[in-house]
Amino acid sequence: MVPTETAEFLISAADPQQFPAADGISGEASRGPVEIAFLGRSNVGKSSLLNAIVKQPGLAFTSSRPGCTQLINFYRIAEDLRFVDLPGYGYAQVPLEERTRWKTLIESYLLGRQNLTLSFLLIDARRGWMDMDLELKSWLEFHNRRYQVIVTKVDKLKSNNQLRTGLAGIQEVADQQEPVAFSALDGRGVREIWQIISKIKNKQ
Ligand SMILES: Nc1nc2c(ncn2[C@@H]2O[C@H](COP(=O)(O)OP(=O)(O)OP(=O)(O)O)[C@@H](O)[C@H]2O)c(=O)[nH]1
Ligand SMILES: [Mg+2]
């Protein structure tokens, strides 16, 4: 499954009241579009992943400066599918007050959103699991939220040996599932990611 429709930006939400309507088609007793959330540290490549898998480079704003995505951004990918790009964590320059506000906003989305079906948890291939990633993983498991680990920027691991070691280390911690190796640069992993999305939608 690869979208044939054009993806479009819906809204940047600073508050749960700004989240788009949960049911996609008004008046119909549908469960609304499936939402997939993109989670991970600042600069891990969440917005780049989103752009690469829909093949629309400018759709989500990306930057080499961490802390670029500050609100919850909703994208309509197809009638029955939305991607939700969340602010990254772990960027020390963000004032505590702001970080606390994001945490409340992100948690309210992850806990309360009925459309949320799967989260992509992104881990940088060169860094592996860091404390806040492990915290988030435990939090998702504690709250029974389904997630898929995606290892980003694998193009930066130049030798096969580096790549194998990096992936094995990440997989060891991801225990119950096989992480997807991804690169926004060369498109590695895009097909696997669409297969995962298809599977999750068919289960609905
Ligand atoms: N080499 C390489 N660079 C990447 C890849 N994915 C993202 N980048 C770069 O990493 C930087 C951060 O990417 P973003 O997609 O903006 O990261 P983000 O996780 O959305 O960051 P925040 O919005 O700040 O949380 C940008 O300079 C991207 O070009 C990749 O697969 N390979
Ligand atoms: Mg971003």
C-alpha cells in the first residue's frame, strides 16, 4: 500500500481542542481515520521520515536545528489515514516550562486519542537507545500503546559491520520486535513501513 492521493497538512495543534475531528466523515458512524504517531528525540528524523514515506519532500518542516517541530502536526495521507508528527524530546535548550507543556500535550494525545493505532518510535542508528527513549518505551508499554521501532539515518553507518552492530544493539533492547532500518536519503525501509501500515489498517 502506497498512497495514491496527495497528502496534505491539516493543522498544528497547541492544545487538544485543536486536534482534528476524530471521525473523518461527518455524520457517518465510522471510527474515523487511523492515526500513526511519529515519536522520538529532537533531530532523530521524524519529519524527514514522514516526508520520505509519502514522497513529498516539503510536506513536514525539517531542520538540522533540533526542536524544529514544536506543536502536534496532523497530516491527511488518505481518507482513512493520518500521520501525526510530534515534537521531539531531549533537547536541552528548550526551557523547562515549555518542555512540561509539550509533555502534557503529547501525553494527552497518546492517552486520549481513539484514532491512534500505532506509534513509530524512532531511534538514531548512530546513537542507539538513550535514557529518554527507554523511558518513552516503558511508558508506551505501561499504557498498552502499540509501537514500532524505526532506526533512522542508517546511511550514516558506512560499513556493513557498523550497520550490523548498530542494528543488533538496538534490536536487543527492542526485544519483542524487529526494528525497521530506515534512511530518508536512499529510501531504505520505505516499503517495509508501508507493509506495517497496511497490516495495521487491515486489522481495524
Ligand atoms: N543522513 C541522513 N540525515 C537525515 C535522515 N533523516 C533526517 N536527517 C537529517 O536530520 C536532521 C533532522 O531531521 P528532522 O526530520 O527535522 O528531525 P525531527 O525528528 O523531525 O526533529 P524535531 O522536529 O526537531 O523533533 C535534518 O538535517 C535532516 O536532513 C536520514 O535518513 N539520513
Ligand atoms: Mg520534526
